[in-house]
Amino acid sequence: MPSIGIIANPASGKDIRRLVSYATTIDNNEKVNIVKRIVLAAQSMGVDSIWFMPDTFQIGWTVMDDLECDGKLTAKCHMVDMPLNGTSEDTTRAAMEMERMGLNCCLVLGGDGTSRAVAKGINKMPILPLSTGTNNVYPILTEGTVAGMAAATAAILNDFKLCCIRDKRIEIFRNGVFVDIALIDAVLTDDIWVGARAIWDIQKIRRIFVTRCHPASIGFSSVAGCIEPILDTDDYGMEIEVGNSDEKIIAPVAAGILDQVEIVSKKCLPLGVAQKITLTENCMVALDGERELRVNKGDTLTFTITRNGPWRIKIKETLEEAVRRGLFNVHDKNAIK
């Protein structure tokens, strides 16, 4: 039976960047509406089992109750049985459990940080990340109906790799020990206080590592993107050193804010090539926009870009495959077999 998971982060799109920039806010009621459209589209395409991550706003329960009251719910819906602690660990644990249960794919509502938390809990289950966060380079802004259709198609296909790409990620080691990952960017900053976790001050940035980048993106990956766009299909990334320099660019580092950035050096980083840095001062490493890892003077950090990231569903290609297979033909229910 085709089955999908839905992870909706109630905390996404609410961090301090709404105070220091002009970032969009997507409230939890709108996330409920998005998830409703996902469920209705997915069940119409043949998905009969849907699992929700439990959360503090009870998005999944609200969706189930509202659709049942409207007489619209036909799929079997369930909540993943897991404890909650109100942190990103909930997201990672839910993704891990959904993969263990053998769900065909998972939709993720959040920003770059939410997708990163999901990626830390899975190996093979494909994901479809939807933008409801702040700096949304990894997830995409897509109508929930279309996302539900694409997720259903990926769940039904015999080989999900037909409509997915294996993404890159940055693997971070401290003194030779693996410590964490980033899907889009890892930023070294001399702002050593975690505070609100989100990072936004370009004056405190020292290095930027990216897996992909483009000037059309918002956030620190756009600094590299304004030098050279790098696609998700390119087998390399980039390292940027920021500091006092005559080479200057402007980049959209936050919503509504183009900052001037001084570029000391830039370097192409092929897949699998480790870049080592021995720290001369205490620093913080921000991963996909959030300060996560405090490191000390004398530590050696290693950044390596690999293709060990999650399998990500490509929406347009997936729906084109659905057309080719005749999944939208009402008279041909067995077109996929």
C-alpha cells in the first residue's frame, strides 16, 4: 500500500530574522491548510496510509479532525508514536521512525534547518521539502496540492530514483571526529554565543562553505552565488573566505537586505576533497543558518562535500513521469503496474 509521512515544523518561519530583516511569516494555521491540501491530493492519487509527526501545535490532529468533519478524509491517517521535547530532535526522531516503518516518502514543511534535521535521521527514504521557513534554499515554495500529487507518485512508483536526486551535503569533523552535517551551507563565525541560534550579521562571518548557491537565493550561500552559481547537479561546492579585501560584492544575505561583502579568497571544492582549518580563535559553526557547533582555538575543523545527502523528489520530473505512466487517466487504474 502506498504510504507517505508528513513532518510539519510548527517553529519554522518564526526566528529572530523577522526582527532584523523583512522575512515572510507563515503561521501554523496556514501550515494546517497546506497539509490538508497535501492529504487530499495524495489520497486522490491512491495513497491510503498517511503518518504525521506529532507536534506542539497538533497540526496533524487538526488536519485529521477537520477533514473527517468535512467528510473528505478517505486515507487511513496515524500519528507516529514518539515522545516530544520541543526541539529539532523531534524532527530527526520522526524521520528516523518513518524510515524504519518503511514509508515510501516524506513531505517536510519547514526551512533549511528542518530539512537538515530530517536528513540526519534517514538514509534511503526520499523526501519532498516544502518552504515554510526563513532562508529557504533547500525546500521549495510549492502549492500543497501539487506537492501531494508528487509525493503520491513517488510513493507509487516501483523505483523512486526515477524521480529523485541524491543531494550533496557538507560533513563536518572536529579533530578527526565526525560531528554534524549541513545541506546548503556551513558558516564559520566569531560570534560565539548561541542566543537565538539564527545567524544574520555578515560582519562576524569568516568562512562560508556551500554545496550549491545562486544569487536568487536568500542567506549566506548567496554570497558564493553572486560569485558563481553552483547547481545541485554539479559535483563540487565552494569555500569563501570573508575579511578585509579590495574585492567586494553585494549579496542578499537576508530578506530585503543586500550587504556588502569583502572576499579574501574563493576556492572550488570537488566532492570528497577535505578542507582543513586549524582555528586561531574560539568560533561558532552555523549549519544551514543556525548556530549549532561551538569550537575552540587550536581545534582542527574538516569540511568535506559529499553526495551522502537525502534523496529529494523533483516535483516537475515526478509529475511528468506520472503523465507518462498514465496515472491521471481515470479509466486506467493499473497504468503503473
